Amino acid sequence: MGFVGKMRGVWARRFAVAALAAATLPGLIGVAGGSATAGAFSRPGLPVEYLMVPSAGMGKDIKIQFESGGAGAPALYLLDGLRAQDDFNGWDINTAAFEWYNGSVKATGSAAVGLSMAGSAALTLSIYHPDQFIYASSLSGFLNLSEGWWPGLVNTSMGDAGGYKSKDMWGPSSDPAWKRNDPMVNIAQLVSNNTRIWIYCGNGTPNELGGNNINAKFLESFTLRTNKTFQENYIAAGGRNGVFNFPDAGTHDWGYWGSQLQQMKPDIQRVLGATPTT
């Protein structure tokens, strides 16, 4: 709760929902609660639970989507994007993630995977909590949030998503919180932690996976520059524990993120010491 507690106002609720709505690999923690059939994408019968977790920062309970793998199992935290819904996790609505990651694992570390604005959040979790998050992935993430016009772009996006303000999250652009939550600024710590990372970004050109619309194409092509710069800086800092995928196609859309989640599954299983599942 300490990491989330550093955020301010209404955006803290958004991050809490994103960071804790977890499809596990397959477990997060041993929590008592009644099993329920998922009402979104998950097929009937999956052991998906909906837990209401108290949030000190928001002064209310936050709905968490959870699939247990048993006591001591490591977890895969699936972080939703800016337009996360309050009813179900976007990964469940738009992909089969809760079915892809379902099996037995042993008790080692955890992984965090974030898309879009949550890509930087996944990396930041691993930067400040390296023992808990030994694996972090950013899919089409914004990886230099304190740079130049990025704070303004984030504020505009948050306003468009529901009238939110970035100053309620990290204060004005001069506030140290922006750099604290900027993976590019904190690459040295990420390298020192030796976190396994998986970075993906398309080039804005759609293929058979979809996303052939102006917004999806523009966002992805615009984001690619900071992802490539991140790769260069990571290698220059001595980083040798990363996968960087910059294919010749891909837009800001769920089809590509779901495909990457499937592709990284063997890598996550290897790093977390998981028993391979089908």
C-alpha cells in the first residue's frame, strides 16, 4: 500500500484498480473469499474471485479481480491502462489472460505487466520493490514521463478519460514525483536490481491483429521513440537482462498486447520457476 499511497487524489484509485486487478501466474496471495464465475471474458467455471480491498489513500474499498494458484504461489500483476473500467479488468474483458495463465507454480518472486500508461508503472514497481517484482513488462508504455511535454500530454489524456488532473497524481511537472515514477530516469536502479524486463512497442502500422484506426496508429508510432531510447540507455547502463520487441507492425490495441502476453509466458515461467502449463 505504501507505493500506491504516494499517489494523490482520484488517480490513486485508478492505479490501485490497475495494479491490483491481478490474473495470477496463477496466484497472488492466499486470500479467503467466495469463488465466482467471471462475468467478463473468462469462461464459466474459472476460479476467479472479486475482492473488495480497503484503500487508505481513497478512503473506500477497491474492487480487485483475482485468480488464486494456491498458498505460496508467485503472482502476475496485470495492470490496466488509463481507461480502466471499475467493473472488470481490461485484460479479462479483451483477452483470455485468465485462461492463459492458469496452473501450478512454486513460491518465488512475482511479475508485473502493464500496457500503455501502466507500462511505466510495471517497471516502477520493480525498481522500488525488486524482491517482490523480479519480472516487469511494458507493452506500448510511456517510459519517459517526466521529459519535455510528456507531463502535459499525460494531463490532457487524463482529462479526456474522465476529467482527471495529473497534478492530483504527482503534482506539477516540477514535483520530484514525476522523476521518481519515470523508468528512464531510474534505469540505473533497474539494471542494478537485475530485473528481467520485456519491452514491446509497435510502429503504428496495423496488421491482422486489428487496431486500424487513427488514434491507435498515432499513439503507437508516437510512443516508439521513447521505447527505443529506453533500450539504448538500458544497454549503455550495463543492462543485459531484457527482451526488446519492436516489430514492423503493431498499433495501440489489445490484439497486440494479448499476443505479447502469450509470447512472454515461457519467459515468465522460466524466471519465476513456474511449472509449464498449456
